[in-house]
Amino acid sequence: MIKLTDAMHDADFVLIDGVVFETGYLRVPDEYTVADDVVLEATSGEDEIALTREDVDGAEALEDGGYRLKSGALLRLISGETVH
């Protein structure tokens, strides 16, 4: 199973508890990020969400490709495809 931080690369959308958000800011955590650094910001209409490193650290990878955060939220990262 892929760790959440590895799956974050190039995620255009994030599905959180059944709601699709468009990723506006994404920073894959590294040795320089601390617990309260924002690593993901996303919007869905007028709704906004921000996740910190603390929110995503220790996320449990699920067999279906999703992740369960410590908060209990279910998260799935989605990369858009370009059609030529």
C-alpha cells in the first residue's frame, strides 16, 4: 500500500468523506515541515478545507486506495487526466 505522503504528488482533487474538493495548494511533507504547517488546501464551491502535517501524519492506508486520517475522515487523492 502507498503512504499518503507518496500519493499526494500531483493530486488535482481530494475526496473527503464523499465531497470532492479541488486542490489549490499541495506540499508533500518533508523533513522541513512541522506539525502545524499546512500541506493541503482545497475548495468545493464556497467550502474550503486545510490539512496540516499533523492531520495527515499517521494516515492509515486502506485496501481500496483511500486513507483514514486520525480524525476518522476518509480521504482519497485524485489526479486529473489530460485528453489529447
